[in-house]
Amino acid sequence: MGGLKVLRESQDYFHQEETRLLRAASVQESIHDWLRLQASFEWQLQQTADLFEQDRWKALSELQSRLKLLID
């Protein structure tokens, strides 16, 4: 059981570190990171477009709704 406790603590640490790094990043840095990921996985997105297109449009619509709430 000690191993499971260490695993949970490690997971908590990495989650906290990820949150800290995300909060520390500027908007420009975040966009740059997103564009790098997009470029890296573009071919996979194209290959799976038919499978996930509906979900992607739904997610985009939800994102736009959330952004609109920030503007209003």
C-alpha cells in the first residue's frame, strides 16, 4: 500500500506543478504552446476528422459560449 500512497502523492505534486506552470504562463506563451501542439498533431487530427468532427464542433461551440460570457 505504501507504493499506492507514493503514487497518489506524486500525482498530486504533478497536478499542482502543472497548475502553477499554467498560471505562470502568459497568454502569448499559452498560444505558442497550443500552436506547437496543433502542428505536432495536425496529421492525426486530419486522420480522425470523420470520427470526431461532431465532438470537435460541439467543443468549439461550448468554448465560444464561455468566451462570450467573459466578454459580456
